[in-house]
Amino acid sequence: MIGDAGRHVWITGRVQGVFFRGWTAWQARDLGVVGWVRNCPDGSVEARLSGDMQAVAALIERMRRGPAGAHVTRLEASEIAPEASERFTILRG
């Protein structure tokens, strides 16, 4: 599936060891967003999101807060071409 919007997202703060990737996958599936999320060696989280423009925007807003226990200090999102995918996956760092 190719969505209307694509975003590459970097999240920093206390975002590893707090179920951020699993929570993001659950939120993405709830909104119908496809793509992936992974931990980075520097302690940040990286994600690629594709789907309906409003759904992608809603997921980014949810990611700004994160799950309980997370503390997002910065979220950067840049526009990318939507990726062809049918699901949202959690990648290993």
C-alpha cells in the first residue's frame, strides 16, 4: 500500500527501555499507518511512517508524548516518499 504521506521520524529523550517501539507499532496499527520503527545505537528511536496524511500526523503527535515512562525531548519529522508496505513492523536496532 502506498499512502498519501510519508515521514521519516527521529525521537530523542528517554525512549529506549520504555516500550516505545511496541507502543508505536500498536498506535500505528490503530491508525492504519504502515512502516517501521527501530532503536538506534545512540539511544534515539527512528521510524518511517506511511499512510493517510491525517493518520500519519496523528501518530506523530502521539509519538511526541510517547508511552508511560517515556520522556520525549525532541522529535524531528521530515517528508519522504510514502513506502510500499502492508503493515507496521518493529525492526531490531
